[in-house]
Amino acid sequence: MLDQLTLYPIADDVLLAPGGKVVVRTYGVAPADGAVSYRTWITGIRDQPRYWHWGHYQDAESGHRRVLEWLTGRGPQPDTLQAKQTLG
């Protein structure tokens, strides 16, 4: 499945935390025959991995910044309607 997707990197950040590092990545994701969707993934937090869907490139850029602000305590959690949690 992953070999049929094209990833377009938008932003990558690594935050150092007492329990390890937290990685925040925002990409455009496009299947071979479809439109680009935009997502921000967080790995390395104690909760299950989280991701957000964004509608457009500009939303993904500003969304990535909002996620960083939330993780560093400088802003609220990004819109919970866009937030998703994976189950594993």
C-alpha cells in the first residue's frame, strides 16, 4: 500500500522531552490515482499516536505550527474535530 502513495513533505520537527523525543511531521499524501490530502502525525508521546487532517496546503502549514504550540504549552490543542487518534 505504501508503495502506491506519494508523500510530499511540508514540515518535520523533533522536540526533546524528559521521556524521549516527540516527532511532528506534516505531509501531503497522494495515492497514485487521487487527490492530495494533508496530515500531521505525532509520534513519541505516551498516548497513542495522533494525527490531524487538513483541507489545504496552507491549513497544513498553520496546523503544524498550532500542533507545535500545543505540544510546547504555548497554545490550545488544535481543533478536536480535525484531530484523530489511531488505535495502534
